[in-house]
Amino acid sequence: MKLSTDLRAFESRIGHEFREPDRLLRAVTHASLSSATRPDNQRLEFLGDRVLGLVMAEALLAADKAATEGQLAPRFNALVRKETCAAVAREVGLGDVLKLGRSEMMSGGRRKEALLGDALEAVIAAVYLDAGFEAARRLVLRLWGERIAQVEADARDAKTALQEWAQARGLPPPCYEAVDRSGPDHAPIFTVEVRLGNGETERSAAGTKRVAEQAAARALLARMEARDD
């Protein structure tokens, strides 16, 4: 098959030209648009998650040969979590080429954290199936770039860090509240608000409450620490 112009441009952005273009088309097809003749990317997402994990584990071991398992685990989690995958997806314009059903498109699917992260994992799997592990490894290392070297600063548990920040200033622990739920039952999006005792708040949306809480805490902590500087 012949890829559309926008998918060809996406190939250029990620640095991989597919031998089997169908693999890329499947990787960017969301379940909301799937059919008997157009399979979605869920199975690829499952595989891509494992490929990404192996690449990152290998990269972290190579980057710090003295690190303990206890030091490596939070770094690993920071690199493979859905928010990081979604951020990388945005950088390569993956949202622009996603194939979505009308309802998902109308609800802002191209910007959803969980949807973008899942699709990027599917793309990683598509490259793996198309050209092997080394090609997928090069793709991941190229797209993640400096995140790997700088991961230590991003490896803290955001909720714990925000609570410690609040306690150090005599404030009560942060409060978290789920303020909205949207999307279909098979792919819900939760919006969570975190509030500090000083009245400062931040909201974030993700496919699970836990991820949304972490993202909201991380954003609020970054804002508070910026003011401290």
C-alpha cells in the first residue's frame, strides 16, 4: 500500500521508512475507528510497551554502572510512564496523524495523554516488527534523547515530593479530587485537581486517576518551586 502524505512526513520525523507501510497505518489507528478490515493499535501497544521497557532498562544500566535496583526503578518508571510517552508523541506530531472515530475526534482525542502514549508505544512496536530490535532501539534512544541523561531530576514520586514541599512550609497535605470523567468506557479520561492549603491548585487529565494525580502534583510542584527560586 501507499502511505498518505501526512504519514510519509511522520516517517521522516521519526527517522524510519517502513518496509511494510500497513504496520504504521495500524499503529496510528485507534479502536474508535477499527473494523474487520482496519485493525486498531491495541495489540501493537502491548508489544511496544515491552520493547520500550527493555530499551530503557538496558540504557539505564549502561548509563550508570554503579546504580542499585532501588535507584534504577524510579528512573525507569519516569522514562516509560504514559506522560513521558505522550510528551514524546507531541514532539513528533503523532497526534496529527492519528486515525480516530468521529466521537473520539470531537472529544479532543488528538490531545489526550493516554491515547498519545498508547499510540507511541504502538509505533515503537511497528518499527520493531518492521526492522527488528536494533531499529526500535535506535528509534527510542533518538526520540527520548536527553531525557535519559536527565532522568534523575524527574524520577521523584511527584505526590510525595509535593507533600514534602507542603509540610516543610507548615501546610497540610495536598488534597486530590476527581473533578471530571470523559471518553468511552473502554478508554476513560479522568481529570484530577490537586489543592494546597495556600489555595494553589492544578489540574491534569489522564487515562487513570493515579496518573492524573501524579501529573497534577508534578505540575503544581514545578510551579511552586519556580516561585521559590
